[in-house]
Amino acid sequence: MANEAHLVRSGPVVLLVGTRKGVFILHSDADRRSWSLDGPHFLGHLAYHVVLDPRDGRTLLVASRTGHLGPSLFRSTDLGKTWLEASSPPAFPKAAEGEEGRAVHHTFWLEPGHASERDVWYAGTSPPALFRSHDAGDTWSPVSGFNDHPMWGTWTQEGDDGTPDGSLLHSINVDPRDPRHLYIGLSGGGVFESVDGGADWEPLNKGCEADFNPVPDPEYGHDPHCLRLHPLAPDVLWQQNHCGIYRMERPRGVWDRVGDNMPRAVGDIGFPIELHPRDPDTAWVFPMDGSDVWPRTSPDGRPAVYVTRDAGQSWQRRDEGLPKEKAWLTVLRQAMTVDSCDPVGVYFGTTTGEIWASPDEGGSWTCIARNLPHVFSVEVADLQP
């Protein structure tokens, strides 16, 4: 997918929106100024993540849950015209008689595999576990190298649901140079890396703070909120963490807190982080109040997106068109995305059901949808030309 990532696309753009009450799809005109809304699909389902496979431009996967049916996945091979439920969604092996087993509460994150592995997908769940599909999302198997690792219970803080929506495995990243090189994020637990296709894992948290942990500079036990690998410079990693914004040059192996360069009054706490598809030094974040009680809303009720174009050495506020006051917005880790147009479009959704769009890299903002349910995720559907 690295070869695809650098291509400059042109409008129209399609946004896939997962919400607490179903899936919505937004279609733009060629200038990304006018939008139409399609949906809901799966009305009443918790739709945590909706993703289009960039390798074929047609296959859609939805990670969902309903109160009476439990967690499942749905697949479409015709861009959402028809849907089929996965015949074997992510699930732990059945426990032996008399033993207490693990159960998937919901699938939270969906990630297409490497470009060379056309039908491979990865899924992250709550409780934190990793699953793989080899048939385009119809059947799923546990990645036992992580799920059954001797340190799994310690790394995932088993039994501790300290995060508001439960512990999660999220932010699955596949190195575009090597399908066996994987990065994942655990909330809580930290960042972990595998170089052998998931057979074994090592923590990758050096330099990252965990001020809630009684052990200074722990090897694991951190709370990354969103982890991104740059597709054209895959040794460049970024993360928005519970304790700030970080960037890593992988050969050095140490996280640098580039969020220290954010305005002190705003801080560097939030959930999402998004990267420019062609520039590894450019990233966007949506800061939220990170004071002691963790309000998780726009600081002082004045929402803004911040952008860096120099690898985090400086940050600029971008709020033209956003509410100037009395707007306590919350944007979750999957609810911000970018397209690959020129200039890049930036998009985010809020837990109060708004979708905001900027066709000029954050220079100006327009609300393109209102009154949707609580937004979990926003993804660009990169349709094949």
C-alpha cells in the first residue's frame, strides 16, 4: 500500500462514519464543498469501525455490536449495497471444561493487511487481543503469539478496565516494506512491536511517559490513544498518548515528546493523530482538556485542530469556521482522518454527532453533517479510479 499512499487523488471523497447507532456514508462533490448523506446502515448497531479495503476499492468491513446479538463483523463486496455477516468473527478459543475462558466484548479496530497479502485483515478487540483473517474478513483466527503470550495478562493489565470503554487493542500498523513487521497499541498497556508476523512481541515505550504509573519510566503499562506509521517513511512513528504527543525515528528507538512544543494553555492531550499522506513531518491533532479529572473536551470550550509541518518542533492553531466558544467537543481516536488530495482534506467527527471537514489542510472548517449519533470513527474510502 506504500505505492498507493503517495498518489495524489482528486475528488469526490467518500467518508465512512461509524456511530453508536449505525453506519453513515458521506459523499462529496469534486471540490469537496458539498456533501450528501447516505444511511443509516445497521441502524441500532454500535458500529465501532468501518473500513474500505484500499487494495480492491470495493470491500467494506464493519465492526459492530448489538445488545442482544453481541459482537460481530459484516462484509460488503459491492461498496455497501449488500452485506453478509462474517461466518466466523473474532473469538477466543473455547475454554476447557471447568476453566474460565476469555470472551470478545467487541471488535474495535480493523486494518487491511500488507499489499502483497490481498485477503489478509487484522482486527483488534476488547479485551485486548489480535486476530487475523486470510479470506477478506469472512473467518478470523487468533494471533496466538500475542493473545497467548506468557506476558499477555501483565501487558494488558488483565482484569483492569480503567479506560472508560474498557481495555482495547487498537492502532494496528503494518510496515509497507515487510508484512511480518507489525506495531500495535494497547489502552492500557503501551506500544508493542513484532518482526516475525506476530509470533513474538516486544514493548516499544522507551521515552514515553506514564505519569499515572508508580514506576518511573516503565517498560510497559502506558496508555497510547492512537499510533500511526507513515506509509512513505515507515521508520517514522507518531502517537497521541494519554501523556502527550510523541514521535519516534525507529532506528533510535526512543519516543520524543514533541507535544511539549504545544501552547501550555492548550496542552498536548487528546485521542486522534493523523499524518499527511506524502509528508512524514506533517501531522494533525485535536487537543482536549487533560486536567486532573480528564474532561476530554475542547479546552475552555474553544475547539481547534493543531498542525505541525516540522516534525513537532512547532504547532499552529487551525480553527477558522469552528465554534469560537461554548463548544465542548470530544473527538475519539478513530474519529479523525485525512484524504490524499492536494491540498489534503482533514475530517473529524464528534460524540455529539457532527462531522467537520476542511478541504485545505485545516485552514478552514465546515460542518458537513449534524445530529448524527455519537461518532466512533471516520475513515476515508479511497475508491479505485
